[in-house]
Amino acid sequence: MNRHWRVEELLITAIARMLDGLGHVAVGASSPIPGAAALLARARSGGQMRVSVLGSEHDNFFTDGGCELFDCAAQGRIDAFFLGGGQIDGAANINLVGVGGYPQSGVRFPGSFGSAYLYFLIPRVILFREEHSPRVLVPKVDFVSAPGTSARNVYRPGGPRALVTSRCVFTFESVSRCFRLSSIHPGHTVQEIVEQTGFEFEMSGTIGETTIPNRETLDLIRGPVADAIGRTYPAFARRLFADTAA
């Protein structure tokens, strides 16, 4: 496909649209694409959005790491956050522990850390995983690190809003408690999404393509966003932006 943008730039743009108009977006560790998306949304807001990127010396307002992040979440002072998982299922449950029967998991992941806590408290949680395959998007996770939904009588202001992968964007339907196919990235098809997704999902009508980044957006991504995210993730920035011309 002849195009002037890269897949990572498409993902950054798609995620940034979900953050428009928010006050404070926090990004966890090892998250260069969500981090770049938050910085893009901040740039488009004229600097009005607050972005906290854990691990950054320039875009992190916290001096005590995760402790202050958790405090802010409990106080309702974070509008959006990102979570991923070694496995994600159709009910938006995520697995950060391992594959197989715990504790004898044959494959181990980094661990749940505060994922369940943040999932319950932050109103707009965007799930992100580049790999889109039946290995990752499973019918049912082997271990629930953080549940996508709770019983109706449980007070829970937080929860999933979307799932973004290298193939498409799903939105999470709070009533039916499942994902709906929202858009497909250019170069991919509905049949491919069905074949590569281990869980069932809703879809109706014609599914449109994910909007590609325009020239103005690419200028922001390859300019101030690249500079900012490169301070925290230099290898990512070198790989993605070294041969791009703004």
C-alpha cells in the first residue's frame, strides 16, 4: 500500500481522538504509542490537557511514582488511562499474570501491579495491544488480573471504553458488556478481523476505515510529539521518526 503514514502514526492518531477534551491523561510504563497519543492530544489542546507519563523526567508530575498516581485516581483526578495484557477477552478482562493454570503457569507475564485498582476508578480506560491474534484476544483469559465489568450493585466509576490493536478499533458496549467493531485500519478486512479475534464481538452495518492522520497531524507527531516522547523512549523515537520528514 502506497501511503505517507506509518501504522504507529495511525494508532497514535486513533487513540488521541479518544482523549480530546479531557483534563488529565496518565500513561503507565513501557507505553510509547499511548504516550505519544496523549502528547498529541495535549498539543492539539494548546497545552490545556495535563499529561503524566510515568518514567518520564519531563512529562511526569509525580515525585513518588505509582503511589501518587493511585491517589489521583482515587480522588477522581485522572480522566483516562491505558491498560494492556498478555491476554484480553471479549468481556474486557485482562491477564497480566500468565498462561496456563496459576500458579503453575507455563508462560509468565510481568504481573498485575495496580491494574484492577485503576480499572475500577478511572472513567475512561483504553485497552491497547499491538498484536491482534487469537493468542492474545482470547475467548476467556486464563487469569483475571483486572475484570472488565462488575456486578450491577458494585460502585465502579471506571472501566473500559475501547480496545485498539494493529488491525482495528473496538468500542466497549456497557449495556451488552462486550466489544463492538468500530473501525478497521486501512489494508485490513472484516473477515480478517473475525479470523484473528478469539472472542465474539458485535458489529452492524458497514464498518468504516479508521481515519488516517492528515498532514497537520503528521506534522505534530513528527515534530513536537516526537521530541517529547523521544526523551522517554529514545529507541522508539529513533526507529519511528529517524527517516520521516515533517
